[in-house]
Amino acid sequence: MSSDNDKRRRFPSWDGMDHLSYLTVNPFIIENDESHELPDKDLTCSECKHPVTKVSERIEIFGRHDHSFGNLGYLVQLGCFRDAPGCRGVQGISYGYSWFWGYAWQIQVCRTCYTQLGWIYMSEEESFYGLIFNTLRETGSTQQYGQT
């Protein structure tokens, strides 16, 4: 029989995501206000610091950027991104058991150290990356919102 302490350890809350400050900023609030800086930071692999994607690549799938799923008794918390050039696909493409209905998926690892970072999800219309928050770290800001 598991105790409350076991449940807290196996199912961490979103409070553990404080290393990703961009999750606390709603870009839609400041979309038309160029005086605010949109956090366009690089997101790197937490193991080797290789660049994976940028905060500006963040997208919403089924109305959310962040999603959480149970996997073998553990909570997987991920964010959706348009592109993640620091990832590399491994193994085959799976058409079953997708966390996102209607999408096939493939495991994605860091191009440098091969740590699993998440998955790419593919449909006939689009594709996106679901990256595990705990495998990513932010770096400094790379541009000010409104600049090209």
C-alpha cells in the first residue's frame, strides 16, 4: 500500500517547472505591446546544454501548450513546439497508443548526447514536438519582442 509521500514523489506538481520561466508569461497578454519583452530564449538539453528549440516555437495543441500524461505510474509533463532542430528521431514511427489522438509519434533524443527529450507527433496535416519539461533548460534572451 502506498503512502501520500510515495504519491507526491511519483506525481510531481507543476510547481517543479520553475526552471522554465517562460511558462509563467502569457504571450497573448503582451502580443500587441512592443514595450514588453517576449521571452524568446533558447531551450537547451538539461544534460549537455545543446540548443534544442526556442521559446518562440511554442504552440498550442488542443488548446494548450502544456500537457501532462500518466506513463507507467509517472507523470510526464511536456510542452508543444513547432520545431526542435536540436532533436533527432530514433526507432520507428508508431501509429498506436498516441497521447495526442490522430497523431503518429516517434521518440526524439538530443542530437549531441542522445538523452530522450520527447516525441515528434505527426498527422497528415501537421507535425509538432512534445518535449519533456524536465529535460529542458532556458538560456538568456536572444531578441526583444517586435524585432526581427
